[in-house]
Amino acid sequence: MSHSSAEAIFALELQAVNKQFSSGSRSVNALRSVSLTIDKGAVVGLVGPDGAGKTTLLRLTAGLLLPDTGTITVFGHNCTDQLADVHRLIGYMPQRFGLYEDLSVAENLKLYADLHGVSHSVREQRFQALMSMTGLAAFTERLAGQLSGGMKQKLGLACTLLSQPALLLLDEPSVGVDPVSRRELWSIIEHQVKANDMTVLLSTAYLDEAERCSDVILLDEGHILAHNSPAAFKQSMQGQSYRLSSPSLSNRNLQNKLSGQSDVIDAVIQGDKVRVISANKDLATLPLFNAEFEGIRIEATAPRLEDAFIALLRAQHPLTATQAISPNVKTTTVINDATVIKVEGVDRWFGNFQAVKKLNFSVNRGEIFGLLGANGAGKTTTFRMLCGLLPVSNGQLSVAGVDLSKAAAKARARIGYMSQKFSLYEHLSVLQNLNFFSSAYGLRNAQRKNRIQWALQQFELEAEKNTNSGDLPLGYKQRLAMACALMHEPEILFLDEPTSGVDPLARREFWNRTNQLAASGVTVLVTTHFMEEAEYCDRLLIMREGDILTSGTPAEIKQQVRSVDLPEPTMEDAFIQLVEAKIS
Amino acid sequence: MNHPNKEKYMRLQGLIIKEFLQIRRDPSSLGIAFAMPVFLLLLFGYGVSLDAKHVPVGIVLEKISPEARSFSAAFEHSEYFVSIHFANMKLAQQALEARKISAIIRLRSNFNRQLYSHESAPIQVIVDGVDANTARLISGYIQGTWNQWLIQFAAQRGISLTQPIMLEQRIWYNSAVRSRNFLVPGLIAVIMTLIGALLTALVMAREWERGTLEALIATPVSVTEILLGKLIPYYLLGMGGMLLSIAMAVFLFQVPLLGSLWVLLITGTLFMLVALGMGLVISIAAKNQFVAGQIAIIITFLPAFIMSGFIFDIDSMPPAIQSITYLIAARYFVAILQTVFLAGNVWGIIIPNALALLFMALFFFALALRRMPRRLE
């Protein structure tokens, strides 16, 4: 069986595609004269900031939207008038996986097999192959709604792979999914490409995933900024990536001083060094040779895809003044040893299921403390108990010196919580949300006015203050949610997967703000699935099935997996090795 | 490669099985499909009655005579009344004002004289008119009791007493005059509206809300298949609800079914298609469950309840409202249901109403098919 018509050379071809959306008086150019070709057998990653047009491009390709102008062809079949042929060739997984949550794993598979007309003769064999590949074989009777995020994602993928599509379209397949599951997803994709001669187009916010693709397309505001192989992207950055460390300055201080300097495109903490992208290949232009940076050590390092991504996007979106300059935050004296969170022997049961088992840890004032773990490890449950939203089954919890079992409300006045779903009022404007949250925290008159002004400026929301929060791009929503959690100047800030699905540029801004908060004495607890973000934490706790797997500084944790084969493990290597060692 | 028709059949089968699995798993759709009908039938079958029975009436005998006693005894033996004696009119009026009694029957001191002299009505009746419907019923019952007593009284004495007007009524089609007999058949239309329009609107909106429709339309499935995949399961469910209601009406509430079951099933199919069509159109307009549910209740369920002739007689509505009822599908089906149950296969009523339903079904389906998005916008 041949998928392609005789003259088709490309798996996918877009010619001068334009797409505009309008709601009310606002209209957005989602795609602007986009032309591209994707070769058969390629694995193409679609990256770019929020609102760049990634989802629109995938939906147009899946025939779910019509282009305003231009043509889209899949293996020579036009997406506008040969939709039935196109649908026979593609497998499309939308952002929320498209699963029926009240159907079991087996029932979902059977439904999609029926919908794609997979004949009964090959069906059983494909079911079995996909189930063993995804590790879902033991869960075929479980309802899809009761699967963890990682399992849902693999089931969604299995459903789209049933028909062995010639072109696989995946929209952010790994949002909110832990590193172990992501690695499994990639091995499935790579196996399918080889075994079934499949072409893949996927959008992702993870640049390490994009690095595994054969080609990467960088979209920004509906334009293609670049379309190249990852190697070519990295080659273009040769001689501009460095790793710096200073004997006198902490990494966070060093990073703060470097970011915003002229000729420094980007500065992020990476392990025990600060990674810097220089604006040109001559290192001498970096402003590192004054007294402030005494004794600084500089080493050249191999560029990553992320370096190219940041450099290309920064050229389009220069840092604004607020992002570059350290904001004027209230600085409290940082007493490093003051314990602000103390967890002693905490258990949490849900019926017969123990979500958290004998948890012990403590967090010091001004620390950024990371909570890591696979989906379902007990992170969110722990968070909710720390915020006083969920009582403990056993054990002691004290937050900001207050015993949560006795005075949860008192403790809550001193903490800020930003949930995974951001918990904003979608039909209220930015300003109305800020007003509501400040009134909920009991701020009045001048104080409220000042805090709202601070939030609009600090989080760069002034321009969007009258927009309904539901209409904001994800990165803006995240900023607004964080602003709302900070209205009452809490001592402790809880952030539950704050950067899930947020692009690298917006993540940098987020971490800049978080670092500044920590520097001013606010204690930050954060959960994340981005392992490079774990490096930004002072200390980490990795959970697995309600237990503490390990804890320590990022360097200590990576030290645990260092070996001859892996002299410089990344945080992701460490995470996967530690989690898997425990399973076996 | 499979034959295209075989694939089509496979896809449709897959969608239908999926829908039934979802119905089985979701307590709320099971509730709307089975628990609500049973609840409504029990409520209207047992709880709500438009008949007046055991009505408290006050009797004032201003002069006690054997005739007056005999007349007041007629009320004591009637199942329609509970009689309470008052010594004078003033006390009886107080009781009426306090709503302890619904009517006063006053036999003046000249009762005997007027009874034999044929001059004018010898009794005075005062009825609490706050509830006009009940007031009419009560005055009718009192009139009837009076007439009966008079005939009996005359026969006993071997004399003839003529009245200015003597009424003899015969009631056709619901000879027991039980309101249950016309409420329960009408209720079937309300129940089917609930399953057809509300449930369909909700489950379709759920597909939008959960993002499953996005995955669905990226597969080779056609719009017609998606629509049929919703229609067939909910048609079967609705007809199941109808059979359940008919069975309860006939066996539990003893409502006579004079016409044929086949006529009910065929016209029921037409009505079900209208309801399903409305449900689909609503869900295409409102893509979230809350809004779809609200709209379905306001434009299908409530009109079926109050403007279909199920409880309130359409002929006694103001003309403007009467003309609106022509837009309400339940009106035609209620007329068919009440006719088939209580009068039999009266084709003169069944056929025009069935044609109206057919026309409405075609209209809503054409609209659903036209409006159902083939893409996400």
C-alpha cells in the first residue's frame, strides 16, 4: 500500500499560508505567509513562544481549520478539498490527548481502531504491540480518566498510532508529563518512524526534545524565524556559549549581575556554573573584567539548541527595562538558618491509598526549594497539605512558625499559592482579578492601589489590564497568577508546576522574578517537570510513590549518579537513573 | 484495504458502542434517562391531582327540619366532601376566611317552603374563588350533589319537584373523570423531551468541552456519522423511556389505552426525532454543558411542560400564547397521546398532528446537518 500519490515528494507542504482569527474587535494573525516543506521520514519539531502559531499550524495540517489564503498538501492531497484522503493519512493527537475519560484503555483503543477502519485481522496484533510498547498492558481495564498524566499521554499516542498513519501530528504531547514518561514517548516515536516509515510533526516547549528531531522549525508571531537541523542551529552559535563561575559571588548573584548587561544575551544557572550566551564571538566584549567579577573563571562550552532559540528570539524581543533591572523589592534580612517549613512524619491517606508516606524535611528562609517526582508521586498532595488546603492524616506540619493543624488560617495569611491551573477568573479582566485577590487578602485603599500598581508594572501587565484573563496567552496567565499570589506580600510562595507548557523565554522571566523574590527573603517552594529548572533550586527533594527518594543540593544529587560512563550527568540523567534504580 | 462501506459501518458501530458505554458509566445521563421519568410519573400519577376530593365544606342549617337533615347527610356520604357544621353564617364565614373550609352551603330558615314552592333555589352556596379551577369544580360538585339528592328525595316521597334547570351530564373519553388519565399520557411527551433534547444537548457539548470532538473530526469520520452516532443511541434510549412510561401508565396507574400501541410508537418516533434534532442544534450553538443545559431547559423542557396542553388547556390560553404553542413540538404529541390513550385511533386528530411533527423533525435535522461544523470554526 502506498500512501503518496505519484508526484508527491513531500510529506507536508505549506505554500504562503495565512490564517487570521478574530474575536470581537481584536484580530490575531496566527500565521503569516508561512511556507515550508517536510520530507518523508523526517521528525520535525515545532518550537516558539506562546501564541507563535504552533497549534494553528498543526490544526490546519489536520484539516481542522481552513487557511485564509495559501495551500496545504499532505502527501500531495489538498487539505481543503481532499480532506477525506488527508484524514486517512494522518494521526492527530490534540493537546488534551482526545481520550474519552469515562472509557477504559481497551475501549478507547477499540473506538479509535473502528474510527480509523483498522481491520479486525490486524487489530489484535497492533493492540498487543502498542500496549507492551507503552507499558499499558496491565491497565487495559482501567478508565482513561484514572490514568496518570504520563499514561494518558501514552494512551493518546497509542490511539493515534493504531492506524499506522503516514503523518503523525502531535500537539505538545509532553506538557505536564514527567521525564521518565517523556523518554518513553520518544523511544516509541523513534521506533515507529523506523518500523513504519512514518513522518512526524510535533510541537513542544521542551528544547531538549526538539534537539532529538531531524529538523526544527522556530515560529514567532506567525512567522517562521528559522527552519533547520538542530546541528545547524547549534553550529550558528559556535563560540558564543560559555560557562562561568566566580569564587566570590554565588551563582544566583552572578547570574543577576550578568543578565541585562550589554552583549550578554542570556545568563542562566546550569549546575554549579552560570551559562552565558555572548552576543558575538569575541569574548573580550563581555563586561567581565572589572573588579566586581574578580577571579571569574570562564570556559567555552558546546552550544545547545536552546542557546540558538534564545538568541534568535531575543533579537525579535529585546529585554525590556523591567526584565533587565532588578526590581525594587522589599529586602528583609536573610537569616539563613531560620527554618520556615518543618515537616515531621507526615502521612496522607485517601481511602486505602497512601499518597504521602512518613515525609520529613525542612526548608530555610529565602531558599528556593524544589519538589520533583514522576506524575502521581505525591507532590501536589504535599503542596496542598503545606498550604493548609488538605489536613494531614498523621504527623506534624509547621509553616512560618505556625502549626497548621491548629491555625491553618493564620498560616495561610502568610503564604501565597499558585496552582497548576492558575485559578484565575477567566471572565474577569486582569485588573479585576488583581482587585479581587487583593480584597480577598484584606488589602485596602492605598495599600491595595500600590500593590496593584506594583503588579501591573512588575509583571508587565499594564498593556493588557482590561483584557479578560481567559483570553490571555499562557505566559501572561502565568504572570498574572503569580502576581495574584503575591498581592499580600507572603513570606512563603508555593508554585505548583508554574512553567508547565510555558516557552523558554517566558520561563526565564519567571525564574528571574523568582530569584529576585528569594533574594529579598521570600521562601519559594516549586514543583516542576523541567529538569534544567531543578538546577535553579537551592535544594531539591525527589519523591516517588509518596516516599522521599533522595534530597540535597542539585550538585549532591547529580553526584549520586556520576560514573565513568557519565562523568557529567545532567539533572535529567540523575532523575531518571534514581527513579528507575528504585523500580528495579 | 477494507471496502469503504464496511469501514463506514465499522465507524458508526464504534461511535454507537462508545455512546452506550458512556451512558452506562455516567450516573447523570442514567438519571435523566431512567430515574427522572420514574420520579415524574410517580409524582404526577400519585401526587398531583386536578380532581377535588374530600373538600372541606361548611354547612349552616338555620332551621333544622327532616328535609334539611337529609340534604346535609348527602354531603356527609359523598367522597368529594368533608362537611363541618356551623351554628350560624358568621362562624362559617370566619372559617372560610381562615381557609379552613372551601365553601359554605347555607340552608335558610325558609328552606322547606322554597323546596316545595318551586320558586327559586332554596340553598345558598358561597365558594372560595381564590383557586378558580378548584372553585369551578367544587360548585359543579355541589350542584351535582343537590340534583342527585333532589331526585332521590322526590322518588322517596312519590312527588315531583321540578327545578328551573335540570342538568344531566355524561362525560365521554375519560368517564371516570380522573385527571391522572390525561396527565400521565401527556407526561410521556415531557419525559421524551428530557431524554431527547436535554440529554443530547449535554453529551454533545461535553465532546466540545473535553476536546474529544477535536480528535474525532481529525479521523476519517464524517459529520453524518458523528450525528448518527449520537442519534441512534439516544433514539433508542428515548423510546425505552417511552415504553417504560407507557407500561407504568397502563399497569401502575390503570390508564386505559384505547388506541393502538403501534400508533404510539410511530408518532413517538417522530416526536423523538424532533427532540433529538433540537438537542443537536442547541449543542452546536452552545459548546459548553452548562449553557447547553440551560438553553435546553428553557426552550424545550419548560414549554413542553406548560405550553403543550399537558397541564393547562391550550384553548383557555390568551390568543397570543395560543399562537406560540404552535411552535412547540410537544403540543402536537400531547394531543396525539391523549387521543390515543383516552379516545382511540382517531385519525382526524392523529394525522395532522403527526404531519406537524414530521415537518418539525425535517426542519431541525436540516438545520443540524447544515450547522454541524466540519472543522473547528
